[in-house]
Amino acid sequence: MDFAFDARTEQLREQLLEFMDSHIYPAEPVFQQQIAERSDPWTAPPIVEELKAEARKRGLWNFFLPGEHGAGLTNLQYAPLAEITGRSPHLAPVALNCAAPDTGNMEVLAMFGNEAQRKQWLRPLLDGEIRSAFAMTEPEVASSDARNIATSIRREGDQYVINGRKWYISGAMSPDCAIFIVMGKTDPEAEPHRQQSMILVPRETPGLTVERGMHVFGYTDGDHGGHAEVRFEDVRVPVDNLLAEEGSGFAIAQARLGPGRIHHCMRAIGMAERAVAALCRRTLTRETFGKPIAEAGVVQDWIAESRVRIEQLRLLVLKTAWLMDTVGNRGAHTEIQAIKIATPRDVEWILDKAIQAHGAGGVSQDFPLAELWAAARMLRLADGPDEVHKRSLAHRELKKYRAEAAR
Amino acid sequence: MDFAFDARTEQLREQLLEFMDSHIYPAEPVFQQQIAERSDPWTAPPIVEELKAEARKRGLWNFFLPGEHGAGLTNLQYAPLAEITGRSPHLAPVALNCAAPDTGNMEVLAMFGNEAQRKQWLRPLLDGEIRSAFAMTEPEVASSDARNIATSIRREGDQYVINGRKWYISGAMSPDCAIFIVMGKTDPEAEPHRQQSMILVPRETPGLTVERGMHVFGYTDGDHGGHAEVRFEDVRVPVDNLLAEEGSGFAIAQARLGPGRIHHCMRAIGMAERAVAALCRRTLTRETFGKPIAEAGVVQDWIAESRVRIEQLRLLVLKTAWLMDTVGNRGAHTEIQAIKIATPRDVEWILDKAIQAHGAGGVSQDFPLAELWAAARMLRLADGPDEVHKRSLAHRELKKYRAEAAR
Amino acid sequence: MDFAFDARTEQLREQLLEFMDSHIYPAEPVFQQQIAERSDPWTAPPIVEELKAEARKRGLWNFFLPGEHGAGLTNLQYAPLAEITGRSPHLAPVALNCAAPDTGNMEVLAMFGNEAQRKQWLRPLLDGEIRSAFAMTEPEVASSDARNIATSIRREGDQYVINGRKWYISGAMSPDCAIFIVMGKTDPEAEPHRQQSMILVPRETPGLTVERGMHVFGYTDGDHGGHAEVRFEDVRVPVDNLLAEEGSGFAIAQARLGPGRIHHCMRAIGMAERAVAALCRRTLTRETFGKPIAEAGVVQDWIAESRVRIEQLRLLVLKTAWLMDTVGNRGAHTEIQAIKIATPRDVEWILDKAIQAHGAGGVSQDFPLAELWAAARMLRLADGPDEVHKRSLAHRELKKYRAEAAR
Amino acid sequence: MDFAFDARTEQLREQLLEFMDSHIYPAEPVFQQQIAERSDPWTAPPIVEELKAEARKRGLWNFFLPGEHGAGLTNLQYAPLAEITGRSPHLAPVALNCAAPDTGNMEVLAMFGNEAQRKQWLRPLLDGEIRSAFAMTEPEVASSDARNIATSIRREGDQYVINGRKWYISGAMSPDCAIFIVMGKTDPEAEPHRQQSMILVPRETPGLTVERGMHVFGYTDGDHGGHAEVRFEDVRVPVDNLLAEEGSGFAIAQARLGPGRIHHCMRAIGMAERAVAALCRRTLTRETFGKPIAEAGVVQDWIAESRVRIEQLRLLVLKTAWLMDTVGNRGAHTEIQAIKIATPRDVEWILDKAIQAHGAGGVSQDFPLAELWAAARMLRLADGPDEVHKRSLAHRELKKYRAEAAR
């Protein structure tokens, strides 16, 4: 057992921290300014492309993707880097071409796409030239039970015909979003986990209508292409657009969610670190009742709690990354659920305290805290609510004792 | 001791509940539609004036104001009515001319305004013809310690000259907001609680600039005139615009905050009731894992907790209202702080659970829950953060034992 | 609505407070001394009888029992008196002949006993001459689902034959405990709520064996007769010993639990008040890091929280008492469950903080806090765990929306 | 970074797990039986010596002590072993000669004792022939601020004269406890951290009176020699009995506390694992409302939460052990405080849920849960309350930003 980062991780951390200081943090006010002035509410401001170019030049690119197509890092090596990008979550992940949902989509294409699919869609995604969407959640059903997904994918000759309605499809409001990975039912009569398939739908396909941007506590996340509601009406694509085979949708979704969850958690810890720094800085420089707020016992309690919780979250995420590297995503199932349960709520708690210490400023657009909070809160729902993960985790724990109890 | 409402309260509750069913709830989708279509982001949509006219016709008007100027209700009589309006907080309070910050401003004018001030500003406010703002919080200082307020109000001959910067001035973005009550320092050398004064500043006064709308978790609250940042640069008003006398600003603020806090808490309880109803309705009609979500033990735990907490909050608020009626606002100080501490956080908790049960819909613009949550969260900061109130409440509790401990 | 106590309550509160100061608090060290010196671990020390005599002389007696047999107080009148006795829970309730489980047993006898039963058992209980036990909980089943109760009560001619095992039968270790009210199954084939009956079993009946005292976190509660495990082996009693009729056991249990729960909650609030006083006193007189612990922000947070929670609990309990008086115990079902859920956990929280502020002393035998804590913790289990009450409360809340949801 | 145990750890874990199964768990009922039957409430029952002999024979001995005197394990190697012993905390640690307070005392003697002291006291302790006590906490002062310690150690010629009162001196009620390490003031005029010294006081020294056993929530911990109140009245020992030098008491205490805290935390995690197993087993085998309690959503929530928290605690403790091994106890200061804050409260929470699931049995003497709970609760106080550690941890966190804030 060894808790030190390996040499490559240390080196990349150093390079990335330098990039954060020299480029990312200075770009934040520029980004805000450009956001305020842009005409299209659903595109990234120009500074983002500049940052991407600079990051790629420095070799800070596609860290998230293991294997030949990406930077070749293990999950354990990527984890501390992803955390650092989470300190500036609107700029750093996208600058390094490590932003969701593209990361998950690239993984899917790398793992399940055939050569033609990879050439057409994975290549430009790896180059940061286009963006992509993952269309799973539906407004009409509790999508946390994936078997509820109702969009139909019906084969007609050489085509699949897609009908359904999706929402909270992140990135899809952006004109740069060129391709949708759509989950739907190819066979409602199959056994539950074999009913669903995934299929590639180019944005311009007739019948696909991006209707509106959904909000997250008043935020549109427009710079990242928002969260769209999308209608599929008799959308026809060639059968070659299917990913893997019919009935593999559930398995692909599972394969995609593991890394997706750990990436979210890594970045969320970076957000929490940013919150603690803001909490300390603010309370050291404001006074009430004749002394800095930082001297208030309750504020110190928040700071200590935040530090303790962050240390615990980080270790759990790192251990999970190590497990994914050593025994695979399935072997790390319990731990992936554990980080998904623990991280969003603790990060939300930490952000809440930082907000409280900032007074009205904390909920305002002048500090990043409220928007980060909304992102953390959303994580308690995204990829299934905490409650579903806890239920599943408890089932596995109980299983250890079932045989004995039956005796 | 008697926990039944009196006859007048019962009658008004009935009338109000009927009005909610016949006019307010049906107006909600119209309101949303008009909001989406309006050109000015800072005005109330037309449906609001229609509701005001109808409410006034029915005698559902100015309930909040005790005494001759208002409806003549006690706090205890108003409390359950205010709670009902909280179930539709964007429409019902304003329809009944019971919306903050006008309510507090009318109280201030009724209590501390001279006849001329009351004629010029209180009359049109009571008639719902203009709106008003209360300019206290400043961006540069921790305003929870009122002694930090730094805006200067300097006398020059027959005028006061005002310089300073305020933010989160609710309602001030609206063109209907005609008058500002501004708090600032007239005498920085006086003893701490006598340094501040309050003064009336008409919107059109030169030097007063409404700069921008501040956000609350991404929401602008535009239909209520938003929350403005306002600059005062050599703003000159006649000395007659002073409220009461120099040095009475702190006392006026205190007098205003008591009723303001209880009104906020009453409405927040109504918000919580709405959340519980939404939580029950949603979970009864969605299924996961083969049964309605409402049958999940964790969801039932949320429902039970919500009911228990609401009952406790309501009783504490009603007792506080009764104390304000019987021993005055000062005598009810501990209880006013207690409701300010307990209500926002419990209502926030309940809204969080309702959101969670709605999945992505919960954080969206399609349900009122996320926006209500932001309002409840803001209440943990508004009029001083919880921590300041707890500190003060603890000091009073400790005082009971100090003499004994000194022995 | 009126939050003031009525005249009789005020007068009794005054008398009782005087008695607490003059007799109960001074008796506490004597009680501890006598406990330490007694030879029989299951009897009350002599000071208890002295206090009973004094209380009865002063008319502070049987407050708990409404109607002709008791003091004739309403629940609303008794509530604030019971709370006061909770400040010294080992002495005050028993001194006033208002201690569980005798109170509940007297209620059962008053409501369901026939004249002979009342004469033989209710009379000496009202006079404080004997004590009694209520034998419901069983070690082998989850007794929170009363249908699980497995003790058999089988009729044989003019007798009932009882077989089974009970535990946590409070008071039964005491030699003064003369009578057991036993719940068991008379008809396992009846519909679930008609299977159980209650029967009177005198202590000396052959076959009844009091086996051992059960502990509560290391405490035996010996001064109150402990919590016994009791074996019933072919215990025979005359058929006249049945309470009410066969099959009415569940209904009697329900009737008994309502008042029992509210009495427990009232006293628990008194325990919380004692804890707050101890918390303030201790922290005002000890120093760390150069100032009294009471000046630590975290401690002040505890004090404020405690005050807020106590006020909320008390109001909920008083409202529940009022409902029981006005619409009956069934009409107050939701509120009775609400206080059972809210009170023990909040009182436990408050006691935990008082303990923490006392350092090692807090967990010791030198302060009453740890033992009070154990009593509060036990309340989260007694008469059914919180979770069962929450489930039931949620079912009633959901019922309001079921018809609508079915549409 | 690597989360796998090394080979030696794996091998020792295997051996220890085998010993737990073959000897420790089977000894538990024997131990309970012997406890119930013993005449001396302050001695360990005979089974303990048998277990010690067997463990030593198997080489499962003195794991806790690094370096030449002990088993030579690193903290990181010992941690998972200590955790396993925590599953049976009354038997396993003492069987392996790894029980507090002897462990800490042996560390002190190994680090600070001179050769004579080591020979006289360390040797028999390492052999498990005697036991020892650490006399620091005092009843009259808040001992969490070590500067408050008031016992005087005054030099008179070749002797030190000790006067003072200590309590919660664990183990000291046992007749096997042969030696006390006593902390007291040698120089009240020195700077705060140089006032205290540590001195060895043999049990039989005149003037040393072991007065009574202090309780922890009703438990006496008699099998471990209890927690004594001890009076020192003109106790005289030779100057050679001083540990290290005058004024080094604070430094010795600090050196002792680091390992002591991590050992406590390791064992506490083992207690939590035992609680989860009990929670699962119990709820799988009891029914309410027609199905096993384990199927209740709320219970599954407890199980999942427990698993997540345990994983987080364990990782934080292991990382701390690794830091202590690699950068020393001072370098691991933040992490040592972090585990001291996080572990007791989470373990307490887990035990509370296991208790709740056991109904009345949970608080009884028939299951180990309530007693384990009391031990976990005590840990929130022992070696300084959580609040003191949080305060200190926050100070270090704030320090990072102080220079910047001062600019």
C-alpha cells in the first residue's frame, strides 16, 4: 500500500497546475465578459478555443481516455488531474478535451464503435472539432430504472425509425453538437436488460428537433450547449448506425456510466477545494462584531469539516480508480456507487457553507459558488438518484449474509 | 390555551382558499406564458394586475398591515393567510398587495413617516399603484452586522447628500419601483446604534443609478423587479425626506425586520406545503422497480419528516405572532429569531426532497420547486445569516445563568 | 388561538415548581446516596416514599389521570406539569404518582377494568401502595408489529392458561410490583387486530417467573423496578381476570399508547430543559484557551439550536394534548406520532451536546446527563421504533392524494 | 499509488482472522459467563489469560509496537490488524497484548524511558504480566487544554512530591495495574508548553489512593480495570522516576497521543464492521408487516450509508498510518486529527442504526451493540473533544491563506 502518486502523475500534475495558473484562472474573467456579450446563448465564447489550442500544444489533451486513442493514462493517473480541472469546471475540462458528455461518448465509440463509426465521429471528437450528445433520460418516465426508457427504435428494412422524447440532453443546444447517441427500445418483448439499443443519430437528420434548453436551478449552462429537450419523430438512420448489436444498450450504458461517474466525482472534489479556498479567503478578510469572520467558531467548524470530508472523498475516489484499473469496472461496482453517493452530497454541503460565508454574494453571479452548487446538486440526480444507488449497494451488502440467514 | 383559529381568521381563510382555487392556481400557467413572451425582463406580466383588481374587489387586500391603514388584522390572524399565499409565492402575495419589500416599507412609513411622507408614498403603496425598495445591504461589508453599513448621508444645508453602493435591493429593477428607503450613516462618531439613519429617495433623483440585477442561484426574480445593485453618487434630497430623526436608522431597521421575518416564514411554510403535495403526487404516479415510488421506504420517510417539521414550524410561527400581538415585537425577540433560524432550513430540506423525487424535472423550469428552493435558501442569508441569529439567541439564553455563574 | 396557560394550570405549575425547589432537587443527592448504599438493587430508596407522602399532602397527586378517578385535569393542563417533573425524572414523576408504567396501567383499568378489577388493583395503584407492569414486548419477535406478539392465552374451563416470554417489562423487578397486565393471543385464527387479549396476572401466580433485569446502555433502572425478562409457563388465572373481552387486546394497547406517548414526550422536554441549563452552567464556569467555553461559537450554536428545538417540541406536544382533549386520541393520531418521532431524537441531540460540554463528566455517574440520554435513546425504540411511526404517518399523508392520483 | 496490502500484512491478516474464528469469537460467551460469575468486579476473567497464551504462542503479539521492542510492524501494517481486533474489542486487543492504555504506555517507556525504567516496567508490560495506567485527565479542569492540568509535581531533595486528583484513569481499578504514568506541573512559571512533566508512580506508593470506578453510560469496563478516580496526596517517588526531563510532559503526551488515536480509530472501524454484520443478520431474520425488515427502504439506506462511511474511514486511517510511517507523526498531524474527528462519530452513527434495528435487544446486555456504542461515544471525548480538534485543524487550514489575506 502506497499513497504517493507515481512519477508520471506528479509530472502531469505539475504541468497542469502551471497551466491553470498561467491560462485558466486568468481566462475566467474574460470568459464571463464574453458570455455577457455573446449573441448566441448556446455557444462557447471564443476564449475556449484559444485555451484548447494552448492545452493541446502543451500535451494536456484527452487525458480521460485510456488505451491507444487517448493519452494512455490509467484511471488512477487521470483522477488527480481531473480533480484539478474541477477547480475551474467551465474552462479547464473543455480546454483539455476532457469535458462531459463528450468523454463518455468517446469511450463508447472507442469501445463499441466499428471502424467506420470511429473514423466518422471519434476522430473529430478526439480532435475537439465537434461535440456530441448522449440521449438517454426521458421526461415521461423515471429513467433511474433504465428499463423504463420508452423511446422506440424500430427496424424498417435498412433503416431504424426512432420515435420518442428526451430531455436534459447535455450539450445538444450547441450548434457544434454534431452527433447524438440515442438509447431506445428495439425489442420490448426481450428480457428486461436486452430490450434497449444505442444508435448514432447525426444532428441534421430529419425528424430530430432540439426544442428548448432545460434549466438547472435557473442556470442554462449555455456555454456547454445547455441541456436540451429533444423530440424524435420518425427519425430514420441507416442500420449501420447501430452501436454494437441490438439489445446491447443497457450494457453500453453501464460501461459508459462507470468512468462517467468517477470523472464527475473527481471534478466535484476540485470544486470543493475551490470552495474551501474561497471560504478561507472571504472569512479572513471580512469582519463582524469586531473580528474577522474566520475567527468565529462555527466557521472554523465548517472549514475543518470540509477538509476532513474532502480527504475522505478523494481517497475513496482514488481507491475506486485503482480498482477500475486492477479488477475492472464491474469489480469496482460497489466503490463506484459509493463515490456517487458520497461525493455530490458532501461537495454540496461544502459549497453551501462557502456560499453562506459570502452572504448575498454567495448566491450571486459575482462568485462561482452558486453555479457550482447547482452542478453538485444536479449530480445527486444525474445517472440515477442517490437513493437508487444506495438501494443497490445495500442489496449487495445483504447478499453476503443471505445464505447464512436462510439456514 | 387554544389552538383553534378565531372566527374572522376562519372566514378569511375560506375566502382566500376559494380565491386560490378560482384565480391564483389557474393563473400560474398564464403567468409563465406571459413571462416567456414579455420583452422587459423586469416587469410583472399583465395577469398580475388582473389578479390584484380581483383580490381587492373581494376584500383580500393589505392583510399584512395592522391598524387603521391596513386590514386591521393581528399578526396571529394574518399568519395563516400569509401561509396560504406562500403556496403560490409569485402570484398570491402580490395579488393581495402583501408582497415584500413593499409590506415592510409600508410598515415603516405607517410607523415612522410623517403625514406628508405617508400621503406621498404610503397611499399609492396601499393602493398597489407603485412599488418600493429598501436599500440596506452593501456589497463591500458584512451587512449582517448593521454597524458595518458604510453609505454616507451627509447634511448640507437643507439637503442630505448620499454616497454609497447597495446591492440585492429587491424590486428596484422594476420601473414601477418609485421610492427607495435608504439606510446610511449620518454620524460616524455617534455610538454604534445611533450612527445610522433612513431616508426617502425617489427613483428619479439624479445620482441614483440602478446598475444591474443580481441573481439568486441563476434566478433574476424579474417579475418582482429583481434584486438590484444601486449606486448613489452625490444624490441630494430635501431634509424633509428623512424618516423620523437622525440616528434612528438602526431602530427603524429593527422595527421593520420583526414583521418582515415572520411574513417570510409564514409564506415559506406555504411553500413547504406545496412541496409536500408535489412530493406525494409525483411519487404516487411514477414507478421504479415495479411499484410506485411512493412505496419506497425512504420516500415515506421524507414525507413523514416533512409533515412533522411543517407542524412544528407552523406552531412556532403562530406562537411568535401571538407574542408579537400580546407583548410586542421586542418581547417576541427570541421567538422571531427562532423562526428565522428554523424555518428556512427546514423548508429548504423539504423542497430538496421534493426536487429529488421529481428527478431532473425537479431542477427544471417545468416545476416550481427549484425556484422555490432558491428562495428558501436565500432566506438563510436575508436579514442576517442564521449564524448571527443563533449567536444572539445563545447570548440571551446564557444571560439567564450569568449572574449565578459569577458567584 | 391563545398560547397562555389557563388559571388552574398556572396555579399548579407554581405549586409544582415550588415543590421541585423545596423537595425534589434537594432530594437528588440523598437519592444517589441511598442508591449507593441499598442492599436490594431493585427497590426504590426510602426518600421516594417520603416525597410521595409530601406531594400527596400538597395535592400534587395523580395529575395524569383525567376523569373521576384522578385529578381531573385535561391533557393540556397536565402537559406542562409533566414537563416540569421531567427535569428530575427519577424522583418527580414517582413522587406525584405519575410514573410509567403505572400511569398507563391505571388508565387501562379505569377505562377497561370492571368494578372488581378496579377495586382490587386500581385503588391501591391510585394510592401509590403497589406498582404494576405491562407485559407486551417479546424477545423473539419484532413487537413493533403488534400482530407478531406470540404469547398464548388459552381458555380451559374457568381459567386462562398463559404461556410465553416477555422482556423489557418495566418495573417488574421490584417486589412492589403486584400485578401484570399481559398481552397475548386468545385466537390465532381471528382477523389480525382481533387475535390479542389483555389479562391480569398477579405477581404471585404460579408459573410466572421474573428471570432477570434487562439493561439500557448499562443502566438497570433498578430504583424503578428495572426492566424484567419474564417467563409464563402454564400460568393459570380465573377467566374474570380478562380485561374487557377476548380480542380487544389490540384496541386496549392502542388506547393505552396515546397518553403514554404524550406523557413520555412531556417529561422528555423537561429533561431537555435540564440539559440546556447544565450546558449553560458548565460552559460559563470552565475555561479553555483563555476564555469560558460558553464563548466558543460552536457551543453557542448548540445552545441556540437546543432552545429552538425545545420550543418547537413543546408547542407540538401542547397542540397534541389539546387535540386529544377536543377531538379524542384517534383524531390526534398524526400528532401523537409526530411527537413520538420528533421528541426523543431532538432531546437525545440536546443531551448529547450537554454531555460533550461536560467532558468525561458528561458520561459519568456524577451528572445525570448520560442516564437521561439513555432514557431518551430508549424512547426512540419504546412503543415502536421511529421508523414504524414514520411509515404510518406517511401512509396517512399519501392517502390524501391517492384518489386524485388514481384518476 | 497502490491500495493492496503487502505480503506480510496479508499473511498476518490471515493468521489473525483464523485466530478470531477459532478462539476469540468462541470465547465471547465464555467471557460473558465468567463476568457474570466473578466476585471481583475489576479483574479480567480467566479466559483472557488463556487467550493471551494462545495468541503469543502463535506469534500474534505486540503488533502495535514498531522497532526492536515490539513486532516491528509499520503503522500501515498494523492498521488492518488492529481493525480486525476491534470486531471483538473486549477480547482480541488484550489477547494480542495490544490493548490501551498499555500500548501507549509501552510506547512512552520505549521512547522516553531510560534503561532502568524500561527494564523495570517495559519488560513485564511487553510480556503481558502487568498492566499500567496513564494519569492525565482531571475532574476539576477542562483537560482538553493540556495547560489546564493542575496536579503538582514538586521536587524535594531526591524526591518528587505529587499532589492532585485524576479521573477516568483507565485500567487503574485492576489489581494487575502496577504502574502509573502521571502528568503534572513541575514548573507553573515556565512557558505554557514546558510546565508539565511525566513521572512513574508504582501503585503501592503511599498517598496514592484509587477511589472509585467512573462509569461510561452505565458501563464500568470492569474487565479492563475500569476508569478510576485517583487521589495523590503527598505521594513521594525518587527523582529517577521522572520520564525524560522536567518540562517534557507536554511533548511526551503529544508523542503518545498520535499512535493512541490511530489505534482507537482502527479498532473503532472493526466495531463498525461488526455492527453492519449484526444489522444485516438481524434484519434478514426478523419480519414486520409481512416481510423481512431488511427489505425496508430505510434499513437499506442505513446499510448503504454504513458501507460508504466505513470505506471512507478506513482509507483515511490507512493513509494516516502511511503518513506516520513516511513523514512522521508531526507530518501527519492534520490527518491524525481528521481521523479522530471522523471516526468516532461515524462509528457511533452506524452502531446507533444497528441498535435501532435490534429493537429493545439493541440496548440490552444480550448484544454487544450498546456497550460498543458507549465506547464509540466516549471516543468523541477522549484525548480531547472533537470540537478542539476541529478548531486546531481549521487554524492550520486558514494559515495557508493568512499571508495572502494580509496583503
